Amino acid sequence: MVDLSPARVLRAVAVCAALWASGASFAQAVFRVTTIPEEAATEQMRMFGPIATYLEQKLGMKVEFTPVSDYPAAVEALVNKNVDMAWLGGFTFIQAQNRSGGKIIPIAQREEDTKFQSVFIAKTSSGIKTLADLKGKQVSFGSQSSTSGHLMPRSFLLQANIDPDKDFKRVAYSGAHDATIAAVVNGKVEAAALDITVWNKFVKEKRVDTKEVNVFYTTPGYFNYNWSVHADMPAALREKVTRALLDINPATAQGKEILDLNRATRYIPTQASNYKGIEAAARSAGLLK
């Protein structure tokens, strides 16, 4: 006869709970990371591979970096807890905050992200010298969800009384900053806006000829990218991850490689209130309801 006494049932429940907890602990043996796809997947892997290795050492668990197909996918992955941490732009952070009911927490940003900028580029032979010269032209942004490749450039255009949807001959969305540069180089559009650090990287690596294509306008500064986690992450793990990011040391070979690839001098603490200006710009531009 099966013993179904209360004591026996309680013991069984306790065993099941222990097994479930063990399984949850085992599942967290993998720390999952993704980023918005600023550039091609191969470049993302090259940029973020070393930081994944570093985090494995600091966290004592396997770190998996998985590229996603587009910016909204990075937002959804973090909101739905399919990843533990994501590299987001200011605008995608705000979108994630809205989608999650305020449960996304920014933990670190590059020092450069406190005064980030976008650049507008055009072929030097185009005659485009000012934002006003863009009227009647074909212009590309990056992803529609990009802070530096769409939202803030659009915001500064609107401040200059230029409405892209009315004043441009055509508005294109390349999906990524490297594709934005290619669109201008290949003559698919006459001008474009993108992340200043990606542009500077292309120039430094001689992947673009500035005699042919160059910057004609640089925006004022604004807060941008950050590493974010979900509020449901255990506080101890969140603190450990945050400390690991802040401790990346440019004086070490490993730290220098990580920071160089991430186009950073160092990581510093950040907070949600830093991105209120991005939220206001998004609402003003009609990109956030």
C-alpha cells in the first residue's frame, strides 16, 4: 500500500522543491549575453568574445554570447529573460524599460557614453555641407531602434526644422552602422547618420576613404549605450557582474583588448535617470508612445 500520510507527502514535496532548486541552479551555470546588432554578426563576435571570456573568469560560470537578428530582438530577449544581460543603446534601453514595466536595470556604461555623438556623412562631391542641404536628398539611418543611428539624428534634424519624412526625397534604414557607411560609399543614398565611434573605427582602420566620404555635421552630446540586466536577477549576481565590468583594467593586456574592441577607455556606473533625455527625445520625435 502507498503511504499517503501528511508527513510522507510533505517530505515528497520538500524533495521535489530541492530538485527544482538544484535544476534552477544548474541552469544558471550558463550566463547568457547578447547585444544590439550595431554591425555584422562576425564583428559582434570579434568585439564581444574577449569580454565573454573575462566574465567567465570573474563569474565562475560559462558565458554564452549570442548575436540577434535586429535591435527589437535584443530588447525582447532581455525583457523575456532569454538572456541575462544585454548591450543596449539608450533608445533600446528605454524600449526595454517600457516593455518590462520598468524592470530593466542599467548597470554600467562606457565613459564615452556620457557624452556620445552621432555624425552625418556624405560624399565629398555631393555638395552637402549642412543639415539644410539634406532637403530633397536620399538619406539613410541605421536601425529604426538605433539611438545614434536614428533617434538622436532625427531629433536634432527636427530641432533644425527639418522633418525627414517630409523634407527628404527618400528615407532608408540600413539596419546597422557599417551598412549605413556602405550605403553612402556605394551611392545608394546621398547622405546618412551613424554612431561616431563606428565611423572613427572605420577611418582608423582605413575602411573608408575620407577624400570620397566624410563627416559634414556632428551632433551635440547625449547619454547612450549601457549594459543592462533584468530586475529579477539575484542581487548578488547583479553586483558581481557590475563589479566585473567596472574592474576591467586598461593597464592589463586582457583589459586593454576588451576596452579597445568595445571602443572604450573604461566602464563606469550608470542609472536609469541618465536616459530620461533619450526618452523625451523619442516621445518628441513620435518614436515612443
